[in-house]
Amino acid sequence: QPDTPYIAVPRVSSESRSYVPMGFFGPEVIANDALLTVPDARLDTFSVLMSRPFNAWNRTVSGRLKSDTRISQEITYNNFPLPALTGEQKEQLAFHGQAILDARAQFPLSSLADLYGPSSMPETLLRAHQANDRSVLQVLGLSAKATDEEILSRLFTLYSEMASGLLEEPPVKVKRPRKA
């Protein structure tokens, strides 16, 4: 259980969702064994994980449970290639991460499953995600209109650079809950 704010990452997510519904919680919220956690979470990290580029990566490299993505800390999260971010980029991403949380807060009676259903995502949340996507695409050096194929091509190029030591590894690693 993290003793700092953390991002709660579901181990399995529906293939029908445009985004993996992750939570941003304080240490008073207990993570169960159906989650991976990103301890010492920052809003810029949350922004990247809640983006279209991350979901394209997830759909491509993650395993499957039936047809849903089975998210792995080793394969999916810890290998997501992200260039080193400037302070300004971190601030911009944090702004968009907070905007996503603020949009969700407008629907306090809705679960994450409701908010991220393919036909039930509120327009305000969708707009917050679209703005976030543009910001993450910009960090990756891509156009706001980049296709999934273009996104994946760029991500695999960055991954190749990361694997050969040319790109710094991401600063925050995902952790599994410890078994009792």
C-alpha cells in the first residue's frame, strides 16, 4: 500500500474503452490486488497514462484476458517510452491531468466504469481527454491529428532508443501490491 499519493492502474481493462480508467488517490484509499500502483504520483505522469498514445501502446503491447487488455507493469508501463520532459512540459501535462480529474468531479455519483463506458463518457470529460491527448502528442513530437499508426511508429522508435540507452528510462515505475 503506497504511503503517498498514487495512481491506481487496473490490471485488466475493457477493449471497448478509449482510455484505461485509472484513479488518482491518497494513501488513505486502500489498493486491492486487482490494481497496480504508481506511488509518489504526479499529475504529469497521470496525464501521460490517461492519454491516447498510452492507450495505443497498451492495446499493442499488453497481453489479453479474453479480448480485454491485461496490463503488465513490466511490459506495458515500465517500458512506455517517454522523452525527458522539460519543466514547462511537466506543468502543461499536470494542468491537463488536473483538468481530467476536475471533469470527473462534476459527476460524483458516477463510477470510473460509467465515466469511461464507450457510450456513456460525458462530453466535458471527453473534451478534457482530447486536450490532454494534444499535449501528450506534442511532447512526443507528433501532430494533434496523428493516427494510431503514426503514434505507434514514434513510440517504437523511442522504445528502440530507450532500449539502446539513448533515451532516459521513465522516472516512475509501477509497483504491484504486496501479497498478505
